[in-house]
Amino acid sequence: MRNVIITTKKESLLKNKKLHINYIVSLKRIEVKKGQILQVKGSLNSKVYEIESGLLRSYSIDEKGKEHIFMFASEGWLMADNVPFGEPSDLFIDALEDSVVFEKSKDMKMEFHPEKLIKRLGVLQKRVIMLMSSTAIERYEHFIATYPNIVQRVPQKMIASYLGITPEALSTVKRIALNK
């Protein structure tokens, strides 16, 4: 367990001054084996994971059984399903490598490092824009820039799923990108 001190401000009714109250929250450090599923779609106990080492992915499975990778998260990243606490999750989350993560329940009042949250939101925003308006080659180049440390760590079919193309199309895209 890792203890984190969280400071909140409350108005004092007696003195009308701001009080600083410290809460200690224990984050559960867990070791996750490759292939272990941390969250299944529809679960109500969605967590937030801070990756210390290893690699996670979030994904959905459509009605035809096809996987669609939403996001990868390696060392220093956060991984979570963005549904409110208590609502059914939209995504599966699993480990692509043996990993060590810090787990936090979404019902805890706690702040993560703002730079990690800003990074995650920025990546997701760029991803949506890229999927709407970019060619497969541009999406691949963006993937390489966003995840330079995991390109060799995930199977090509997962990269293709993330990009929204077939593995065969990915081979063509990689060949074109290398010849640029």
C-alpha cells in the first residue's frame, strides 16, 4: 500500500477561515500477470490504475466479437474507464505484460497528478480528431509519436485495431511510412 496525503479546504462556520484537512488514502499496489483482466464491460466497480511498470490496454468488443482497442497505458500513465462511479463500465481492461499498478476506487475523493490527467485527456482528444479526419498513415505516425516505447511491445494486430485498420493495411501503411 502507498499512502497519499490529500488536502481539502472547508469553510469554518465559527471563524470563517479556511481549514486544511489532510486525509490519508491507501492506494493498493497490485501485481498483474500478462493476460489478466482487471475490468470487464458492465462491471460496476470500475477502478483507476496508475501504471508503475508494465503495459495495460482498454478495449471494447462489438456484437460480431471484434476487439476495438481504445487506449494503451505504460509506465507513468493512468488507465480508467470514464464512466461515473456506480455505472456499468464500457470497456475491458487487461494486462499485455506482467505489470505493477496502483489501484484506486473511483468513489474515493482523491486527486491524481494533474499532468498525468492532462496527458491522458490530450491523447484521447487527438485520437478522436485523428480518427475523424486523418489518413491511416497519419494515424500510424501519430501512434508512433504518442506511444514510442510500446511499438515493439504489442502485437501488430493490436496496433491495427487501435488505428481502426486491418493488419494487412497496417503492413502497407508501415511500408509507406518507412519510405517517406
